[in-house]
Amino acid sequence: MTAAENVCYTLINVPMDSEPPSEISLKNDLEKGDVKLKTEALKKVIIMILNGEKLPGLLMTIIRFVLPLQDHTIKKLLLVFWEIVPKTTPDGRLLQEMILVCDAYRKDLQHPNEFIRGSTLRFLCKLKEAELLEPLMPAIRACLEHRHSYVRRNAVLAIYTIYRNFEHLIPDAPELIHDFLVNEKDASCKRNAFMMLIHADQDRALDYLSTCIDQVQTFGDILQLVIVELIYKVCHANPSERARFIRCIYNLLQSSSPAVKYEAAGTLVTLSSAPTAIKAAAQCYIDLIIKESDNNVKLIVLDRLIELKEHPSHERVLQDLVMDILRVLSTPDLEVRKKTLQLALDLVSSRNVEELVIVLKKEVIKTNNVTEHEDTDKYRQLLVRTLHSCSVRFPDMAANVIPVLMEFLSDNNEAAAADVLEFVREAIQRFDNLRPLIVEKMLEVFHAIKSVKIYRGALWILGEYCSTKEDIQSVMTEVRRSLGEIPIVESEIKKEAGELKPEEEVTVGPAQKLVTEMGTYATQSALSSSRPAKKEEDRPPLRGFLLDGDFFVAASLATTLTKIALRYVSLVQEKKRQNSFIAEAMLLMATILHLGKSSLPKKPITDDDVDRISLCLKVLSECSPLMNDIFNKECRQSLSHMLSAKLEEEKLSQKKESEKRNVTVQPDDPISFMQLTAKNEMSSKEDQFQLSLLAAMGNTQRKEAADPLASKLNKVTQLTGFSDPVYAEAYVHVNQYDIVLDVLVVNQTSDTLQNCTLELATLGDLKLVEKPSPLTLAPHDFANIKANVKVASTENGIIFGNIVYDVSGAASDRNCVVLSDIHIDIMDYIQPASCTDAEFRQMWAEFEWENKVTVNTNIIDLNEYLQHILKSTNMKCLTPEKALSGYCGFMAANLYARSIFGEDALANVSIEKPIHLGPDAPVTGHIRIRAKSQGMALSLGDKINLSQKKTSL
């Protein structure tokens, strides 16, 4: 009997505070009570029998006084009672009284009420006594012709179970059911009958399917699902049958039921690897994702598409469907969109990249028009990154993408704008031909940038890549426009004093241009002391940042002005214009320095920024060739080095990925010819239905690690001592969201232990699902008790408890053995993951729980210590290998991992080698852990503390 067919009973708990009813009082209620009283008494009898009481004296009472009643509730309870009551004498013979019961059920099988007939037939499926079933066979057969489908479908089930358990009682069952199936019209009856034929007589099932293979689309979905299962099993066992049934599977892809379409597509992929079959299955999956409203279903089906893509020969077919896959982006769920974009990016090729970019551009524009939803910003970021990747892989696309994306630099969402800026920086460095276009667009959107971080980045790009005289003049104009009237301090003091009247100023706001006495454009603010509400919003952007005390942008501006001034000098020969431009740049820097030292800004200028601006002033006053070289060549070279290192790393990871997916065939591998294969070798793949059933029951066969330390024995925890009266040990089996404790309990005494109960309690985010039931242990006997514990989050949990028991014949109180604690290892829930530097920094700023662990180890090598920490915490190192290579006495690295519950864990390792203590001195330093929840941060810190020292094997 397979695991799925094991008999399962329900254990009903009896409240301990009430006195258990006596046999006499129950007998009295069953004999003389009304229907309500008899119902209650019968329920009590059932509970007592389930809990191990025998009650043999009540059997005849129930047959005489309860069995003849026609009440439906009592009839239902009687079915449960007859299922659990002992039906045989101690020597294994059937009780005489059961003949009377058998007669009562024969009458129920001929009852005019279809509910009673149907429920009696369901009860017969659970009977395991052939002598009881034999007299009922004619009545069961007759039920196959009943007018009501409920009776007919239960009759089929009863015949199937009886045929499976006692074939001699109904040897012609397959023939009988086949004839029934041919004439049956009801879908549920047909499904049950067909299901029986699959398991009892597969050839008859195939014969029936062959006769009606063209009408399969008209069947109900429950029957179609069973047909898909049959075809899968037949073709799996006998591949030569594929041609016969593959057309049927193709037809079922058009079924109206999503479940049938999903199963048919999965079966089609296993039966055929022809491009047409893969395309049809993929198309079916895409339709399902679009039409299904449940996001979980969408994610599951997307996973199936991603699995298809992993196969090298299927990838080409899926590349033609990229545009269809992008239809899934209409789903508002961010997780679905993320997976879809990743899949599309993996499948993009030079044939379809143009169409992909058009769709993504439309999506980006759409996010601008949507009313702000919390995920809109994140979705926009995803789209920007996807377009970034497309442009890097297919440079021809960059010219189309950049103008659309540059609009987002003025976006309120800093994260999306930062992604655009990063993309623009890479594009302007890589693609020389696009530089004029990017500079032009950057100058257009420059005045509208709202975020100081983006402003700094834009200034750097303009300063670095403006190479013509006109562009340099435009940059200066934009800077003056963004800074407002200068000198800043004087104009601000005048405004505060109200000397500048609003009529004299422009009232339109920062977009209005005015010409200054120097011939360049500037913007004047419509600020007056009488209108403080207008004061903030009318201030030009750069002036606003400076008055808020953000002088880092001023240092960035000084560098930019120095670069463009030095470049202007090399481009323009006229001395007067050279000096005029340098003077203007120096005036701007000087006025900013003056502002920084005054009391007007909210925060004074920092010394670092003063130093940088002073340095830039000195460079412009001297104009030495060395400084010119550093400012205009070295900076760009640094960016170039960084981008090439990044690209190299990406290529390396892609190469590893493709190597993983490539199916390598050795020259001396045997070739398998289907015609020459032995029948038992044909099942090349595992049976998917059996695998999914086992997975649902938690019986998945995992390959054990080759390392003997990683075997099951490693997870056995001893709970009591060898000298205790009861010895216990537990095997801790961790599934994804629950833990199964398999506890072995051994009675080491010469007494019988009654009501031996395992009492467990939990600490942390663990919850005991059910209380283990009591056992009776014979002298020196043993038993296994299983307990399920639900896990809700990633933190160290502790399971503790004791074993209590009574000694039979002893008058003393209950005995108790206290168990050792079981510590649940957090590592079972943590998996390495990767994220970008920007995401890491954002999470680092957001997460409120920090745990600082001091390094205390015997490892003397920095790299070895880092690898040891990575191995013992399951975290991934985000710092690239190049940054960690070489040796310099100290090391800093960022680590990241994600739990199966979706919680993030960040860590920063800062370690050094104290050289003054000699070459054998151990590593010192700190590890800072940050997480959203306190439990995660503390548990990870405990794990690091426990595993810091390297154990010598």
C-alpha cells in the first residue's frame, strides 16, 4: 500500500475536566432517550472508542435501539461508528452481530433517499472485511443504474475499492465499469469510472479513449484532467504511444478550464521537444498568466516558462514569443512584473530588441501618467534598469532610449532618477557618437532637476563631457540661471530687508530668463519678505540647495566650473574672453564661499568643501598643465576603468550561467536508440505526478550530501540521558515553513508505562501545530512520536519540554523526565542572494536593528576569515573579487542574504591584521549586521559568534 493510501483516522480530544461517561449511563441513553439524547450518547461512544476504550456491551444495544432509526444525523454517526468499532473476535473471526448490521446496510443500499444510498456506498469503501461485503454485492451493482448521479458515482468508487482489495468478490468490475462509462452522461460519474479503469485495467481505458478521442474537448474539466494524466502515464511507460495521443493533448490546450490547459501544456513539454510543441505550450502558459487573476498562479506559471527557457533548444522558440511575454506587464503586481522583465531580458536577441525597447518605452511613459501607486516608482526603476541592460548589450538602441529616459532626471522619485543617471553616465562614456545628443538633452532638463544627488551627478556629466565652446557657454548659463542673482549674500540680505520690491522682479518663477550685465542668462527669484509662503518655491534650485546648507553640491560645482574653464581656455585663443570666463567661474566660487561662512544657510559649510572650493580657485588662478591633465583626463580614465571592471564581471557571471546551462555531451557517451531500448529503461524521466504527490506529502527524496557529516545522523538530538527511565532522541527535519520532530522514545524500565505523553513548548516565532497523543509502552519497548512545529520568521527558536507517564500498578503521582532543549538552526532558512550597491545602501539606511559583533577568532588570514564567515552564515559577498584581491592589512566587505520568508539580512565586515603583534596574530575587527526584524539581527549575530573560531579537524 502506498503512502497516499494509508488509512487515516481523526483523533478527537476529550476535555480532561469532565468525568468520562459510564457504560451504564450510555446504555440507558441509547435505549430510552429521544433522538437528540441518542445522538449525543452515540457521539460520546465514538470518542471513547477512538481513545482506546473497548465498550463491547454497547454493540447489541446500538443494533437494537439505534440502527432502526431513520434520522439522517444518526445514520451519519452510525457510519463512523461501524468504521471504527472492532468487528472481529480476538481470534480474528467475524462477530455474529455483524450479520445484523450487514442486513441493515443492504436495506440502506435500496433506500429511496439518494443521500442515504450514496453515503452508505462511501462507507463501504472503508470496509476491510470481505465477509461483510459479499452479501451486499448485488445491491452495490444495482446502484450503478440509479437515476441520481450522486449514487452512481459513489457506486463506482465502492466497486473500485472492493475490486482493488477483494478482486474475487467482483472479478468482472473493469468490464462492468467500461460498459457503464460508454452509456454514462454525467461528468463526475464518467471521471470516477475512467479513473478506476486507469488503475484497474489501463488497456480498457485506452480503448475507451480511442473511441472518443475527437470529443475530448466537449468533456467536463474533471474528466479532461484524468485523460491528461492517463496520456502522460501511458506515454511515459511506452514512448511509442506518443504519436497516437499527442494530437489529443494539443486539443486540450484549447480547453476552457485553466487547470486542464496548465496540465496539458506541462504534459506536452515532457512528451515532445519539437519547436511547434514547445511554442504551443509556451503560448498556453502566457495566456494563462494573462487571464488568471490570482498573482500566485501567475508566478507559478511564470516559473514554468523560466524552466522552459533553461533548456538550450527551447530558448530559441521562446525568443519569438518575447512580445507575447511582455503582455504580462499589464499585471499590477510588482513581483510578477519583475520576473517577466527578467525573463524578457534573458530572451532578448538582435531580432527582437527593437520591438522590446518600443514596448518598454511605452510602459515608462505610462508610469508617468498613472496616479501614484506605491509600486509605480519601483516599477519605473525596473523598466529603467531593463532598458539600461538592453542598451549596453545592443548599443544601436541607446539613441532611441536615452531621450525618453532623460525626462526622468527631473522626477520626484530619486531612485528612478539615480538609475537613469547611472545609465546616462555609462552611455556617454561608451558611445562617443551619442555625446552631443546626451549633452543637449541634459542641458534641456538641467533646470528642472529637483533632487540634490541627481543635480550633483548631472553637473559632473556636463563638466566632464562638454567639449565645444557653445556647450561650455550653455553650461555656464544654466549654472548662473540655477544660482540666481549674485553676490548671493547681498541679494538675500536685501530680500530679507524687503528692499527689492516684487514689482521689480519677475513673478513667473525660476523658468524666466533675464540677461545680466555680463551678457549671460540668469534667473531672478520673485521673493519678498511680505510673501514668505512663496519664498521657498520661487528660489532657483541650486540656490535652494545652498541655503539649505548642502555645500557638497557646491564642491561638485567648483570641480565642474574648473574643468569647463580649463577646457574653454584651450579652445578659445582670445585672452580677454579666456580671462572673462575664468573670472566668472572664480566669482561664482567666491560668492558660494562667502555664503557658506555667513549665517544665512541652515547649516554652515564644512571644512572639506571649503578646501575643495579653495583648491579649485587656486587651480584656476595658476592654470598649470599638470592640474589641467588631472582635471580633464584622469577623472574620465577612472570612470573608464570602473566601467570596464564592471563589464568584465558581468561577462564572467554570464559565462558561468551559460556554462551551467549548456548540456555537454562527451564523445564516448552511449547513444540511446528508442527502438532498441528495453521496456524498463524507457522511463527516462521520473513520473511527474508521483513526484508532485510525494512533494505535497513532504516525502521528497532528497539526495544526501556526499559528506558523511551532513547526513541524517548529524541532525539527531539527544533529549534525555542513557540512565533515565525513558530515553528519547529527536531527528529534526526542517521543511520550508514547518519543522517535523521525529522523537524516538524508549522505555528502559521493566514496568509498563501508561499515558506516556510528550509535552512540548516553544520559544521564539515557532508554534506547535498539534499536541502529540499519549502512548502505552511495554517494558523495554520503544515508539516513534511525530510533532509538527510551524515557523513564521527567521530567528533562533528553541523547543523544550518533558515526557510524563504513569507506571501501571503504582499508586504514586505521574512521573516526569525533563528533555534537553532543541535549538532550531537559522541557517536552514537563509539563502545567499544578491542586490545592487544602491539597494544595499538604501536597505542599510532603512533597517533599524543593528547588531555589532566583535571579531574573536583564531584565523590569521583576512581572506580565509571572510570565506569562513560566508560559509557559516550562508551569506553572499557583494564586494567584487577584484576589490578584495591583494594584501594590505585590512579588509572591508558587504554581505547579503535573504530568508525564505523574504526577510533581508545585511552585514558589513571590517577586519584588520594587527601587524605589530607579529605574523601569527589573529584577525581583529567588527561585523555589523542589519535587519528589519530584531530576531533576524540577533540570531545572525549569535550564529557568527558561535562559528567564528575555526575548529581543527
